[in-house]
Amino acid sequence: MRQSEFFTRTLREAPKDEVSINAQLLMRAGFVSKVMAGVYTILPMGLAVLKKIEGVIGSEMIALGGLEVLMPALQPKANWEQTGRWQTYDSLFKFTSFYTKNEYALGPTHEEIVTPLFQSFNLSYRDLPKAMFQIQTKFRDEARAKSGLLRGREFLMKDLYSFHADEKDLDSYYEKAREAYRRIFSKLGLGHVTFLTFASGGSFSEYSHEFQTLTSAGEDLIYICDKCDVAVNKEILQDQNNSCPECRNSDLREEKAVEVGNIFKLKTKYSDAFNLTYKNENGVSTPVIMGCYGVGITRLLGTLVEVHHDDKGIVWPEAVAPFKVHLIKIGDKREVGDFAENLYKNLLEKGIEVLFDDRDDVSVGEKFAEADLIGLPIRAVVSEKTISKNQIEIKKRSGDLASLVSEEEFLKEL
Amino acid sequence: MRQSEFFTRTLREAPKDEVSINAQLLMRAGFVSKVMAGVYTILPMGLAVLKKIEGVIGSEMIALGGLEVLMPALQPKANWEQTGRWQTYDSLFKFTSFYTKNEYALGPTHEEIVTPLFQSFNLSYRDLPKAMFQIQTKFRDEARAKSGLLRGREFLMKDLYSFHADEKDLDSYYEKAREAYRRIFSKLGLGHVTFLTFASGGSFSEYSHEFQTLTSAGEDLIYICDKCDVAVNKEILQDQNNSCPECRNSDLREEKAVEVGNIFKLKTKYSDAFNLTYKNENGVSTPVIMGCYGVGITRLLGTLVEVHHDDKGIVWPEAVAPFKVHLIKIGDKREVGDFAENLYKNLLEKGIEVLFDDRDDVSVGEKFAEADLIGLPIRAVVSEKTISKNQIEIKKRSGDLASLVSEEEFLKEL
């Protein structure tokens, strides 16, 4: 992609009404644009990051046997009344059609849709287990939305739902899902700061598990057991006598964190509400056992920036960077332009994702400052100085040292 | 994909409350499930079709210089008041936050978002033209929604917006977009029944253009000029003295049709509302000239079924079929199973998308009826009879003749 063809702009100053670091940097670097509190337009480079996140998550969901679907955001009141959540679910957007006078909820989650869907399939024991997932836009009527992409009123989520004949099967699937989640956060460059966290299991399970990523921007408090490498959410700490649920160590470390994922044994909570049963081997109707597994995709975009930035800008992990290489042409000499254009072509031919700063009307200092702000993994500079030695100046965004290499070496190393 | 692993079911009978052919067939074949009138869950095979449609459209949008973004569905009242459409736009879902008391619209279109976004970029003449598009979920508070996927209360659309320095540049871009749209509908297997149709240009353009696909399920009436191969929407027929806007032929043929796309010269209608200007060569602020270009993606899913079906079920055009081959194993003999499993493996290795009916508990008649209902382009049957000759029985969904071929021939022909 040529930067001259972009329509987005980097901003020198953070927008005044935006207090969160992730939104400030994502807006300054041109990844998102704010529409109102908690609601953003995702610009091309932001969308490229989201698609990489979706790719990592989607392939793990398919490996878990998940089939992809797309459920609606517009949901009928009757379904939410059937679970009792029309009145009790905080932050549910509700409204009425002008024409039909029907009442709707805007879905913050999809148990109220997926459970009757499976009920319609008339499952037998031979059909189980099954799992389905979606990557879909959700809505929450948040009282406050000051954490940028960490807490949106509209946001993308991946949610997977699993359906089992008995609790033992759910338990073994749940373990697999937990490992898949570990791999997801590790692949995304968040593994080292993301803790499996014991959280409330509601009235029907002992625990649920959250994946909490350490960041001072987080709105949750977790208590880490360094012996077990797990954490406890503050909400259940007292119930656990202020100790680790695994080893009962009470020397826990308090940290701020953001919940990037959660997995929950729903058991028969929603099956009971919608009479979701299957016929067992003896032809007897038996409640289906359910689990649900969520990841906040737009929230991960914000979390990645909170975790991976410095005072100059974003430092994207390679797995989610919108481009791998930021190729920067310095000066408007024809030979420099030819060298850079040729390198750009060769990078594209090799299948390398490259952002090419081909602009003539921007100063060297601005180009470098922008490159640091945007934060692509590798900066490759072509200037009169470098081409005089038939070389390119390479610098990693995460390091300080620049080095001169030939084009051949550069292409080989990528 | 193995059919034994699917969770969806085909239905013998059409749902009683669904009068449209597209929804009846898509529900019976397990592509969608109805949540309420005008709102559907897209099941795995339906999503596969949507992704193929999106692929065809997306590549044409990129060829038009469009950069992809994702704008929000949740839109502030202020933006809709600024264009005057808060009160005048029919079928706008409007509601109020319980916590903040802010009022929102659920976006049926995005001029109210994209125009202030571009305004924030402080464009100069050197930045123009620019184009951006999204594939995104839209909402309409429809008084009636009886046409299945043709008229949803929630639906996927592709919308592209273009920004120009002058009308001449818009005109030339608009021509290119028109040709891109022709290619899209042609690639999707709808070219032969889709007419460029003159429609109202509002108060600021002489015409807009719709792409109308002929089907008795359509809610629009168009008048085709067979000399020019264009049509006129009923809404402007009288203004055109009941004649063709191109050749003034008044021998027009009335047809029912569904609007699958539209392109519109917005000119300065929205630029004026949001003060979207650019600095021209002399540094003078000048209104940006805009165009917009929409395609209904979920609507295309329904339209494809209305156009391509027979009394047995759907007949997918190859470009959008969820799988190319429906491999059907007949009988539970071990040799038949081995042959079919091996063929399945070889098809996958060759990169062929194949649905494998590997089920043992379904009769031959049911398997064939389901295959016709689902409508994949090629049916490949493996049975005791065929493997006795070391062959496979091949039949196109669009034809009547079955033929026996060797696996080698079959793989070569695909």
C-alpha cells in the first residue's frame, strides 16, 4: 500500500476528549476514528489488524470443531423474557419498532438466539457434541465508555457455543477450549501478560474462567498466584478466603487487568429456559449441556496497543501488524525513487506486506516520527546515502539499532 | 466438510409462516434459520455463499481504488439532524440510552458517518479522488418484511463512497463503478437477468441508477427498453413520458424486479450538510463532490435463489456455491466407504470444495432429494454398482444426464 494513496492522517496531538492511551494512539496513528464515546470507525490499517486477530482466533475455533455462522444483532423481546434477562441484563439496548410496535434487544451476547436455534434441530445423542461460532458485532448500553477500544458500546466479538450430552463431555471440551485460548493470546503477542483467572460461575457452576491481560488501563482487579500462574478476579476473592483456588496460597499479587476472553460452563441454564433437549440412547429426552467461549476482538485491538507501545507510538507484534515492513523513501531524487520503487515491487512479489511511504511532500523527521507512531515491525529506509552503497537501512521498531544491508540480504532475512 | 458433522437439518416442508420462495428454500436446505420476520441466522452453508459474494464484490471494489473500513451501526442523532434525515428517513430505527439518555439511530446507510469522517482529514486537491468501502450490517425498521432475504430488518451491505474535486471526475468514476457493477452481477450468475435501471436522482441529480434483477418475487416494477437493454423504474416513468431515457422508445416491457444494487451521484448534498471541503490549487475551500454505490449482500443471497431454483430445490451458480461437489456415499459396505473416503481425500488435496454425505443412517432417496434441495453444481455418487466398474456417477445439478467416469477423469475435469 502506498502512503500517498491513503486517506487517513496521523495526528500530532491526541484528541482532547480521549483519555485512554489505546484510543489516543490508534486515533493519532490513523487506525480508528471516533464517532462518539465508545463508538469508532475502524480505518484501513485498523481493519487489517482486526482481520489478523480474526484469522488467529478463527483457525483455533475451526480446530475446536466449530462451524461458523452469523446470528443477528436484532433480537426479539420474547427470547430475552424466556431467560428472564429482558429485565435483569444490565446494559441491554432495548427499543420498539415505529411500525410494528414489536420490541427488540440489540444483542450483547447470543444465548437467547443460539439455544432456540439448536432446539429446532431435534438433536439425538448421535449428533453431539457440536460447536458453532461467529465473529459478529455486539452492542452494550454502557453507562460510561472512557477506556477507548477496551469498552465499546459497539464492538466485534468472537463467541463460540458448545453442546454436549453430559457434563463429562463438556469438561473435556472446556479443557481443550482453555488450551486453544492460551494459544490464541500467545500467538497474538499477549501470552506473557495474560492470566487464566478464576471468576464467578453464577448460580450453576463453581467457577468461570477469564483471560485477563495485565495493563494499567484495565478496569478489573485480579489477584495473581505466582506459584500456580493463575489469578482470581476480585469479585470472588472473598469467597475464596483471599487465597488461590488451586493451591490455597494466600500471598497474592494485585494487578489491574482487562478481560480479553472468558469461558463459561453454562450447563443447563439456557437449555432449561428453551427446553433444549436431545434423545439419548434409550429415546429419553435429556437436557443438552452447554458451554460458551468469548473473545473481545475490538477489545484486543485496544489491549495490544496498551501492552505494546512506547513514548513514540505503537509497537505491533508481528502476528497482528497491518504491514510487516514500513518502506520509507527519503528525498525526491530520481535514483532514490527508482531504487525504492523497485524494492517495493520485489517485496510485494515476495508476498511481504509493505507500507510504502512514497510521499515527496513530507519531511524526513515527520516520516520517521510517523513510522514510530504507526509502529510496523521493520523500518526500511532508502535514501541517497544508502543507495550510494547499494544498501538499505533497516531498523526494528522494537529495537534501537539501525543497520545497513543489501537488498538481497534484506529479502532473504524476511 | 462431512455431512455427518453438520448440525443443520434439511426440512421436508416449508415453514408455514414463510411465503417467499427464497426463504422457504434457504430454510429447507439449511442455509438460514428464521429468528423473526426479516431477521435470520446465517448457517454455515449460507455464510459460505455470503463469503463468496463478498469476495467477488470486494475484489471489484479494490480494483476501483476502494480502501476497506468498518463504520459503526450505532450512530449519533446529531449527525442525522445535520442532514435533516432524523425526521424524514423512513424506516430509521431510533432509540435512547437508558444510562446516558443519548439518542441513537441504527444505520441503514452511512453518509452521516463517512462525510464528517472525510471532513476531519482536511483534504487538499492533491488528496482527491479517494474511495472507501465497507461490508457491514445495516438495519431498517421495515413496516412489512415478507420477502425473506430480499427485504430484511437486518442485512449485510457493501457500500462504497467516492470523493472528487469536480463533477467531471465523479462522472468518470461513476462510469467505472457502473462497469464494475455489471461485472459483479455477471460473475455472480445474475448478469442475464439484471438491468441497469434509471431511477430518481433526488433533487440534486437527474438520475440515479439501480441494478434490477428480474424475478416475480421482486417488489419493484421496471420498464425495459429492449433496444437499449436498459430499464426505467416505475417511480420516474411518468417524468420520462413513459419512454426510454436513452432512445425515447415508448414500447417498454413491464417486469417485476428486485433492486440488488444502486449507484448515486450525491454531488454536494452531504458535503454541504457537513461542510466537507478541500483546498483547491489556489488554496480556496471548495465543496467535495461525492458518489455512493451500494450492493445488498444478503439480498443477493435471496435473489440468487429466486433466479436459480427448480421444483426440487436450489441450483447454485458455480461462483457462489458453498461447495463445488456433493460427494454421496450409497450403502454401508466397507469397500464403498473406502472408495468414497479416498475420493474425498483426493478432492480436498486438489483444493476442491466438497460436501461429503458420509452418513449411514439416511436412505438413498433422502440423500438424492437433499442433494437436489441443497443444489451444489456437481453430484458425485459412489455405490456398490459404481465401484464394481471402478467408476463414479457424475451428474450436474443443472442437467438431467448422469454419466459414469473414472476417478482420474473426474479429477482431471474439475
